[in-house]
Amino acid sequence: MINLGKKEKIIRVVFILIPFLALGWLIQKNFVFSGVMEATYNFDKNNAFISILKPAGRALGVEKNNNGDYTQRVIIDPVYFDLYMPTKFKKAYFMFVFKNSGERGIKVGPQVFGSGWNYHLEDLNCDKKIGDWCVGEISFDLEKTYKKDKKVNFIISSPGLDVSGEEIELTQIKVILSK
Amino acid sequence: MIFKKESLNKFILHIISDFFYVSLTTFLVFSVIELVEPRFVSAFINFNALLTLVVITGIITIMKKD
């Protein structure tokens, strides 16, 4: 016979320890003691840090293509997304995986101050290619950005997109935040 | 290693019962933290999954007591 009472006590101690470990893990995740946080949004499911592109109508719903990649198409400019930051960060390095059906330039940027329509725009270029997809990399200084509820609003702009009938298709937004 | 079936069942039910009390307390504490500091917990932990665990283990615990 094996003493189940002793095993029960050990398991009970483990159960009690789990919430404390979870709380410690949450504190570490929220305060990012390492100084660097990474988030990747593949459009397959909701992401806690990077929102879906909005408003609906300008950005179509998330679709799954023949290769199994989830994508979202932008047909009218501009569209927006929110970046949630659990703590303060100084820099954001973005990597966008996208397709641009035309030659029209794409600009991306964070809302900079106040509640007005002020965005610091940077060109999103096709820096390298992965198959048909372009990979564009941009860095932003987050210290002068407008934050509300720990979120920074970003714009993706390509003026005249609706008139041209062209579209921008995104399949991944990756961000590396550093303190 | 020989377990009596009855004592093994009792052991498993006690474990589930303990798990229920711990998960319920965790859920309540995390909910309070979430109210005070929105997204502190929900950005990293799925509340629905935690609540599902609480409900399932809670139902088993109540049935055991009956």
C-alpha cells in the first residue's frame, strides 16, 4: 500500500504554489524586466498586443488564403491598428509582411500627441522578399507618441488607394519593443 | 504498487476538490487585479479557460459531496 495522504499533501502544496508562480510570471510579463518584449500578429487569432486593422470596410475581414496564411486586405486608405504596451517602452521595431498590388507608396506611423489626427509617418518599403510577400522594417521612437489606456494608435496610409482599385494585403505584423 | 480502488477514487476526488478551491481563489484574485489594472491578467492568461476549469472542477466537487 502506498500512502496516498502524503501524496495528497504534496499535490496540495503544488496546487497552492501554481497561482503564486502564475502571479510572478504575470508581474514579469507586465513589467518586462528583461527590457525587451516581442509580439507577432499572424491574423489567425486575436492578439493581445496588436489589434486587427480597422475600420471595417476600409480593411476587409481576415481571410485564409490557399497556402493557409491568414491575411487582411486594405482597400481604402487609411486604416489603423492599436499596439498595447503593458509598460513604458522607448523604441518599437516593426516588421510588416505584406503585398502591395500597385506602385503606390505605403506609410506607417504612430499617433504623436493630443487626441488630434497627428501621426509621425515613415515609408514602408519592400526591404526583402519571402516568396510573393514583401518584408518591410521600420523603427519608431515611442517617447513622443500619444498613449491612451496603454495603447498607441498606428496608421497605415496609402493615399488614393480606393480610387486606384489597388489593395494592400498584410499577413504578419511583428513588433519588438525595447526600454 | 497496489491501490485500493475506493481509496484511489477518494484520492482523485480530493485532488479535484483541492484544484477547484485553488482555481476559484485564483480566478477571483485575478479578476480583482484585472478590475484594478485592466489587461494585467487578460493580456497573458485566458480568463475563459480559467473559468471553464473552475466550473468543471466545481461541478465534480459538488457531485462528490452529494
